[in-house]
Amino acid sequence: MSKLKHKKHERRKYTVDGAVQGVGFRPFIYRLAIEHDLNGWVQNNASGVIIEVEGSSTNISRFAELLQKNSPPNAVITSFAAEQLALKNDSSFTIVDSDTDAEISASILPDLATCPDCLVEMNNPANFRYRYAFINCTNCGPRFTIVIGLPYDRPQTTMAEFKMCNCCSGEYKDPLDRRFHAQPIACANCGPHLELWDKAGNVIASHDDALTQASEAVKAGKVLALKGLGGFHLIADAGNDTAVNTLRQRKHRPRKPFALMVANLKQAKEYCVMSGAEEKTLQSPQAPIVLLGKKQSSKISQYVAPENPCYGVMLPSTPLHHLLMQEVERPIIATSGNRANEPICTDEHDALERLSGIADLFLVHNRPIKNCAEDSIVRFMAGQEMVLRRARGYAPLPLMLKQQTSRTILAVGGHLKNTVALAVADKLILSPHIGDLDSPQALTAHENAINTLCQLYGVEADMVACDKHPNYASTRMAETHVAKKYGGNITPVQHHYAHALACLLDNEITPPALAVVWDGAGYGDDGTIWGGEFLRINEKVYERISHFRPFPLSGGDSAAKNPSRAAFGLLYEAGLLKNTGLETSEEKLLKQALDKNINCPMTSSVGRLFDAIAYITGVATENSFEGEAAMALEFAAMTSGSTESYDFDIQDGIINWQKMLSQIFADQDVADQENKVSAADIARKFHNTLTDIIVAAAIGQTEKQVLLTGGCFQNKLLLERTVEKLEAAGFDVFWHNRIPPNDGGLASGQVMAQIMAQL
């Protein structure tokens, strides 16, 4: 470094917090300092990055400006503080070893898809990482799934057991290299390798031969279990009807769509219709599954996404998946490697047992997965990206809080689509998707996720939030285990209030607001099942100002799988059950249960209303997966251009669906079914009516901010039409973007309830 030439020089210290570790931030700072003739040093610590620079005032100011403006593409700066220091007369600029003594607050970066530079090297026969399935650099590769502790350095990852060779070590130590301090750095000489196992765990092949033989097996119609970045995928040829149906039978998944992996954007366009924004997200470092409109193609089996106008499509996110796609040369199914109601497998020996009877072969590797991360799912709705499942690529990047919390708050989420959340200072960290808590494995995964967040951030919660439902597994865990381990008070949060606060946080707005919260079920303050709610949200409290007229659900929770039960309860409440005929023994039993009020809780749920209308119109008769009947009704409505609506009443805050139901089913003179109106037109008129109800309810109160949240607003037709009508009526409308509208967002809302109570 040349001597300082400027007459006026100074020394400044910069503290940078956020996702600034493992993204090439220090080499970026090093190069920036050299370019501006500055001396000093840069260092990782547990809270982020510390920089001290000395040189001309002009150069330092320009350095600080470019630091924030041109930081690496995957870096996220959440705070930037400057401090004037006395001169020290450093002779150069250096990168110093990490400081592990600081209080932990650095953000953990999610795993990132393979970058273009690494792909070029992987496909270059002259490169020593040619066809290496674990190639990465500071711009891509594993992060959260391998991290054990902070700061994010190799000894604090599952790569610690792999000693770098001279080539990798040279790149790792060179501040000007793209792989400077790329913690997962490796090559075929020193890093993880592949093996192909049979069903008994015997090694059939290793290294590149394992990949080649696995690819041939997929092309031959076999089901392959592949150990990926954050867990296992089950892989099958998406164009082979037999292979697809074999996977469906073995996984006991009769109709739920499978995710589709294609090699590149060009191939995605062969099978799907997409916007420019959808293209961008598909190719982003997050590389989520994106829900896209189908094009008809003989290359994709009709059984991949039966009776669904969309494919869930993703591009390869790891070098291993890229190599597999190059070998297979056709679209594949890449679905979660698990059994129903279980979390995905992350360990190869566990997978051998849990995926027995599903997979024919196992393509595994010896890089341990510390933290599970499934594929994220995104759908574009009303012009913006909505994350429906927040996992790989998105989590656990924190959400910034407008006001710091003085307490450490842990939230354990709900029962379905579970996530957990932790609030520390000005950060809310939402875990990756865990899943439904219906199995011992899922409960273990839930507990592990809690422990991981607390351990990584070095905290013990002094407040624990849970759902009000006394029978949720997450609530029971909070009461029996979490509170004992971490101490603090347990505070139940009403389910729909949590949804509303998650939407507030997602949109960075403050109360007051009207929250329209529609979903399948949530434990209400009156002990009934809520799900069609209009809540007025104030600074610390909420008020239920309107809701749908309740109706009984025969069989309680089991009605979620049987739309007939929602339909019979709705018709019974309306006094119209006699019109059904009651021909089967099941129908007669349902009638008896309703007459005697045996396990027939009342519900205001719009989710169950969707089920009932789907059943009455013949669009769907069962939910083989959550939301199937509601999705079928949405898809039917999308094929109709009807602009008509049904009648309804709102009186004393009760939204009465009686007139609507009569016009669909019961009125012998004008009922749509009686007059042979198509199921598609009925479905569309039903959607139109729901939008009309929201607008009417909003006009009847004073708040101008309207939140649309809850699982029902995963419905694209409902959301987009409602946004359009509310905005036309002069309301400011907000819906979800980074936080799922479904129960995957509950934990963040539970945290927010505790924070707002402190204000």
C-alpha cells in the first residue's frame, strides 16, 4: 500500500449488521479499501462485520457510500453505524480473524442456488472442479443447513471435518479470490463425495459413477431418493405415467400435485406460461418452487398435477441437481423425501429406514445436514410475490422490527404448516417450514427448530407465545417442555389475531386496521371454531366486529377431510337438509349426529364454507390433502366469466349466507342447480359474493387500512378480485409477501402480539 498522500485524513469505524457473513462481504470491503487508498482492517464478529479505515476524508466518505450502495448481491445490511477514531497510522489494509466474544446478533443467510460462475466451472473439462457435485463460492451454496454456530466460519459448520487441500486452501485465504472464506469450499480431492446405495444400504457406486447410474435408474422408471441441500428429494421421471403413479401409490399421495424440476428457463417455458416477474423469481438465488400456469405437453404425465391448471416448477438449486438434470435430459418430479405427516429426511441412514418401500435407490453424500430446509413455494398474486411456504432460500433471514424488544420472545406456532419464531432486539427470525405436527418425527423436528434458533443466537427466551387451542401439539409442548427449558411466561395468542399481526409485520404498517382473516379453523375466544373473521386491530387489542353465521361441523376436526360433513352442517343449519335425499347410511348417521349435537362444534369458517359449496356443486367430494376441495372450486371458477353474485345479509355483525345457499341449492324457482347452471358459474358467483361481502363489511366501518390474511387468501381469484374492488372503493389494501398467509405465518404473529403488548 502506498503512503497516505492527502493532507487531511482521518480514521473511522463502521459497524455493519445483517446478513453480511458468507456472502463475500470481507473481500468486497478489502477491494474497496485498496481501490480508495485506505488502510485499516475488516473483521467478522458475532454481530456482523467491523471495519476500521484510515485515509483521506474524501476517500473514506466515498468508501462508506459505495459500501452501502454496491455491497455483494446476497448481502442484506440491516444497520450501519459510523464512529470517529483517533489515527493509528496502519501501513496496510488487512482481513483479521473473526471475533467470537461479541454478543450474537449477526443474521444467518439462507442457502443460495448455484451461481452462474460456479456452473461455468462445473461444466468446464479444464477446471479441476469439473462435474464436482459440491462446487460453491461466496455467492452460492449451503449456509443455514450447515451452520452450527456464529460467527459463520468453517469450524462452525458441518464442513469442519473436511480438511482443505492446497488448491482450496489457497483460494480460501486469498482476499481477491471469489472463494475467499467461502466456508463450504471443497473439491473432489478434499470434500464430500457421492455414493449410490441400494435398498439395504449397500454401496453400488461412488463419485461420478454414482450420479451416472442414478440418472439411468430414473430414466428407467425407478424412484430415487436424493440427499440434497436441506434434506432428501424423491425423484421420478415426470413424463413416465407408471413412475409417477408408482410414487403416488408408495407415498400414499393420490392427487396432491408433485413439484416439477426442469433444467433451465427455456425448458420451463415449454411447459408453463409465465410473466417476467415469475421468470426472475424462478432464476433467483432463492430458487423456489413457483406456481405457474400449465401448457399442455405430452412430455409431462397428466398425473403430475391432476385436475390442476398449474405446475409447481423449480430450477436446479444445487450442483448435484444440475448434474442430474444434464444426465436425465427430461423434467423430473422432485418432491419432499418423507412419508405423510413426517418432516423430510436429512440423514442418509434415517432415510434408508423411513423411505423404505418408497425409494428404489439412494443417491447420498457425506456432507452432514445440520438444519433441515425444504423447498420454498411462491405464487404471484395481485402483482406481487407471495411466499406460501418459507424455507430454503428465504429462511431464516430475519424480518426487521420497527421497535426493539427488550424481551427475548419465542413463539411455537400452530399445528399445521408449523414454523417457530424468535425475537431478539430488532430482529424477528422465522424458522424454515417444519410441517404438520401429527407424528413423533414432526414433534422432534419442532423441538430441534426451537433449540437451533436459541442456540445460534445464544439466548434463552423469557417469554413464550403459543396458540390458544389447548389441543395443538405446539401448545402442549410450550406448556410441558419449552417453558420449563427456557423459562418465562407462556402467553396464548388467538389464532386469527396472530394472522392479522403477521400481515401487519409483513407490510411494515401500524394499526389501526381492519383485518379480514379467513381460514379453515382456529380456536375462538368463545370456544367455537372461527375462520370467517373481521377483526379491528388497534395498538394493543383486537375486536371481533363481524363474522360469518356459524354452522355445525359433524365430526369436528374430521370434517376438514370430508367436505360432505361441512355441506351437511351448512344445509342442516339452513333447514335445507331434507332436500338432499339422505340416501346413504353415512348421510343418515350425519343427520342423527346433527340432531343430537354429538361432536358437532359450531364454526364460522370460510374454509369449511368453500368445502360445503364444492361438495354441493359436485366439484369435490373429499380432501385427500389440505385445501383440495377449495382449490377445485377456485379452479372451476377460473373457467367461468360470470360477473353475477348471490344475495347475502349483514346484521349486527353476522354475515348470513342463507340467501346465497338458497339461490344455489334450495329455491325451486330460481336455484342455480335447479336451473342447470354450470358448477363453474356457481363457483364464480360464489367467489364474487365473497368479495362483495368483504367490501360491504369494510364500508360499514371506519378503518381505511384493510388486511387480507389467512389460508383462504392463497386463492388467487379471491385475492385479486377483492384487492381490485377494495382499492376501487378507496381502501388501502395489504396482503402477504414474505410471510405465508397460512399457518406458516402464525409464529411471527404470536411474537408481534407480545411486542405490541409491551408498547
